[in-house]
Amino acid sequence: MLSLFKPKLRLSDLTENGLVDIHSHFLPGIDDGSPDVETSINLINQAKQLGFKEFICTPHIIGGMWDNNDTTISNAEQKLKKSLDKDTILSYGAEHMIDHEFAIRLKEGDIVPLKDNYVLVEFSFLAMPNFAMEVLFDLQVAGYIPILAHPERYLYLYKDFEKFEELKKAGCLFQINLLSLTNYYGDEVNYLAQKMIDKGMYDFLGSDIHAQKHINYYSKPIKKKNLPYLKELLHNNSSTFSELNNTVNSVKNHYTK
């Protein structure tokens, strides 16, 4: 007997197409993500089963809380890589809080990009700093391209949507959190995410996985109508950040010389 109900689209159905993840907290012991190597390996292996194919780990850099830099992040990456399968493609960047210390880091050239000149940034969940636009401008003058992490989670802009449009016009790219497609963060975040999807405002997507509870939500349903758009974002991630693309291009260049 055929079922009259169509199966729901789940978040894992999206990632099984292959995700180059540009936002995660898998590196052990340096922020509020994985506390140790064993946990990191467990989370990464589960993510690979969900279809994740490459990982750019992005620990927080927040003044006075997680004072990470290229050295601390690189050390954590190397520590983790020693225990990972050799087929796991993993690199690092950082998730930079836009605060007063970030402005100092920028002047000193102490920035940890995702790849090339792309830099992942975030705002406080309490308020957008009044100097944010100036810092984002300075970041671009310095040759970087800012990617704002999970804009849909800044609920203080819920009734000030024009600020999101202002950020886009100012050259800031947007990265949606995959769990925002579910109700993990609540109805208001889900609403803002859908509004930005409808307006085509996102450029990339990321998992922002910190712990097992995030992995567990990949069994949750998402809206089927968003699938074509989300597949475009998957492609954007891959075409912009995949290390495999670099390998393919290197081989092509070798044989065309």
C-alpha cells in the first residue's frame, strides 16, 4: 500500500550532497567547542557520515575571553590532525568578534582568514557595535572580504531589517547556520533566516557545530521549497573554499604547460 504522505526533507538530506563546511568549532580545547581530541574525532566522523567532505575549523577570537591567534589555532589543528584519518580534509580560519580588540588586530595584521582573503566575523548577540560599519570598511580597505556569521541570530535587528540590507550594500557577505533552517535557535531566528533566503541575501552556509547536540539536529525537517537555493549555497562553498579544487587546478596547470 502506497503512503499518501511524502517523506519530509531533512537537514541531512541537504548535506549528503557534500558540504565544504566553513564554520565549525571542532578544534580541541581552545574555545567553547570541542574540549578534547577524542570529542573532535567523534564529531568529525559523524559529520562525514552526514556528507561533510571538507572542514575549515573556525575557533572564536574574542578579546578577554578566547584570545586565540594564528599560533594557538595552528597548534590545535596540528594536534588534531595527528589523530585524524589521512583522508580527512581539514584546515583552519577563525571566527572574529567585531570588538575593539579586533580593530587593533586588523591594524597589526593579526587576522586569521578562512582562505585567501575571506574573513569570518561575528557580532555580539547583545547588540551590534556602533563602530561595526567602520571596522568592516577598514577590513575591506586592508584587502579582506568579510563574511558575517549567522546574521539571522542577531535578534536585536529583528525589527530593523534595513540594517541587514545596509551591511550587504557595504560589501559584507552572509553565512547562514544550517541549524537555523530548523527551529533549533527558535521561531524568530527561523523567521529571519527564511526572510533572508526569500530575498536571496545569503552567500554561504556553515554548520557552526560545537557539540553533539548540534549533530543530533540533522535529523530534523527543513522546508523543501528552499532546497534549490540551498544547493546553490553548497556550490558556492565548494567553488570558493574547497581544497580539492586547488588540487584539480594544480593538475590541470601541470598538464597544460
